[in-house]
Amino acid sequence: MMSAVGDAVHVLPLITALKRHRPRARITWILQPGPASLVRGHPDVDEIILFERRKGWGAFADVRRALRARTFDVVLSLQVYFKAGVITGFTRAPVKLGFDRARARDLNWLFTTHRIPARPNRHVQDQYFEFLEALGVPHEPVTWNLGPWPHEAEARRAFVATLPRPTVTLVLATSNPHKDWIPERWAELVDALHEDFGLRPVLAGGRSARELAVQETIMRRARHTPHTTLGVPLRELVWLIDASELVISPDTGPLHMAVALDTPVVSLMGYNNPKRIGPYRKFRDLMLDAYGDPGENYPISPEHREGRMARIQVADVVDRVKLWRARYRP
């Protein structure tokens, strides 16, 4: 699993389960630099091989060279796109376990030797657990161990000391504009959180043009200036989420990081199916589901629905924050 931060978070329970079941196992993970920076240092990840997509075809050559001297007992091909299939093809292992033909895309199944049984669509976390079932490895209890890790304690304390308290983290944007919320509504929400709940909003995310534009809108329109952490490294984002009382996020990696850290999160879902990639097992009561129509019992599927995020109003988010205060706040 090489790409998105959210997917990397979903892989962590597989890794912790494998090490719990077979403590002497050695786990190598092929990852892109972004998610690699999140999981580097994880106690159950023994080695990371970088796939640097920006290098184009050179990225494949680098990984092939890195894998040439290595042999494995099992390869878990968790990503269903062609690029992942090519990397799987580079590995030397008697068992290369992948998805069934119906769920593998881009002919990915051609690169695997074994496949998990075909099943209907499920939450992606449960789909990954099917790989453990095929190996006879129990996945309960589900643990991420995302941190903060003991060796980060001092750096975390210094970082948290810079934050306003009590903190609510607002994740401003995603990699896909169809999943983003309206910037002016973030500004209105900042004031509501400050005035009605006594929370100190902290802006989180990267420094893409869209994220900086949302930040500029908030700073210009909100009566109360939020604290901003845009562009902090992913491990510092872990510390921020861990130190927050609440997170509010669209469908992106920090949403799943909050679940892994057991920090309550109001998830804003509209473009992707929340039954498939919404918060796993936790904080579903705080989720705002704009993907479905009122009363719709839609199936679990990878279908996208554009234009749905605009359905979420500031008042809807405020209602979920009230629910958080009643159910989760100490």
C-alpha cells in the first residue's frame, strides 16, 4: 500500500496484528514519502522502501533495485492499481496475496499468485482484514499504535505547549476538491466554536494552493483569529490531533488518524461512500452524511457523488459539536 495517508492508517492494524501473532516476523513496507513520514519509527515496521512517484519510471527502477537482494515469504498486495501490481511483480516470494478479480483493478490480479475469496464491498478496513483471515491471523483487538511513541515524548510536549487550549483541530481540505467543504462556512464555524463552546480552533493540513486559500478566507472573515499549523510534518499532526479535544475533518487522512488516536472527530462526508471509508467503528454518531439522500438506504460501493458537500451547513456541524459535548467531553 504505497499512496494515501488514510490508506496507510488503515494498514496499521494489519501490521500490529501480524506482529502480535508472529513477534519475530520482519515487515517491509513499500511506501511513498508522504505516508512513510507518518509511519517511520513505528515499532512494528522493520523497514520502509520508498516509492518516489515524482521520479516517474525512475521510481520503479529504484524499487526494483532495492528489492533485488531481498526475498520474502509473503507479499500482501493491498493496493489494486497497476503501479502496485508492477511492484508486486518485482518482489521475490512464493506467495503474493491480492484481491479477487472483481475487486482488483487495472489487471492487478495478474501480478499475484493467490487471491482472497470474492466478497461484497465492505468498509476498506474490513477488506484489509480479509488478508489476515486468509493467513489465519486474528485481527482483534484492532490497534493502530499510531503514537505518540515514547521517543517522541519531549518533542510532543514542546509542540503542544505552542497550542491554544482547549483545542479543536479543523482539517481544511483534501487531495480532491470534490471532498472539500465551503471556505466561508469554515470561517463561520471558527466563530461558533470560539463563542459558543469555548474551543480554540487550530487550522491543520498542508500548504497546497487550495488549503492556503481556505486559510486566507478564514483569516479575513472570522471575528476570532484561529491558530494555524498548515504544513507541519505528519508526526507533528499526530501530536496535534492527540492533544485536541475534537477534530472536524472532511474525508482525508487526518480523519482516520483521529480515529486511530481515539480523538473524537466530526467527519464531513459527501463525495465518497461513508459506509466504505467513513470513520471505522468509532464516532459514527458524530458523522455528517451528505452522501445519501434523506432516508436513503444506499449500498456500500465505490461510487462517487459530486456536489454533496455543499449540503452540509454550519448549523449541522454545530449540532454535532453539541452532541460531542454531551457524549464525549469530560
